Amino acid sequence: MLKQHQLIQPWSIELKQDTLGGQSKNRKIEGLFRIDELAFNKLDAQALYRVQQAALPKTETGEIDMSFLADDTMISFESL
């Protein structure tokens, strides 16, 4: 669905790493993709609805799967 509406675009990023000698070097990360915000904002209401419906988790019977709401697992970023 994202490809159909041309919403996916390649995304490379550069990370700046400090080396042991106090200098820094850049590391290029490739193979990532992101949503094209301009293309997303241009979607008409029907296309936006179809994209949202395709992104929702579904059960085997095709119903929207809301079981993730019952999960009491916590995500913690304290160790980062």
C-alpha cells in the first residue's frame, strides 16, 4: 500500500562517532526507508483511509486486532 501510493523513500543517515584519539569519523547507514511526508500530506481522504486500514493489525478473520491494548508490558529506555 505504501509503495502503491509512492509513500516510501530511501533514507540514509550519517552518524558521527568519536574515536579513541578524540577525533570523530562519520559512519553512513544505508538500507533504511521512511515515509515521504510531502506525498503523505497530499493523499486524498479515500487513499488515506486505505493506507490506514492496511496498516492496522488484523486477526485471521479480518477483524482489527486490538489485543495489543491488553498487553501490560512496559517499554523502558532507561538503559540507553
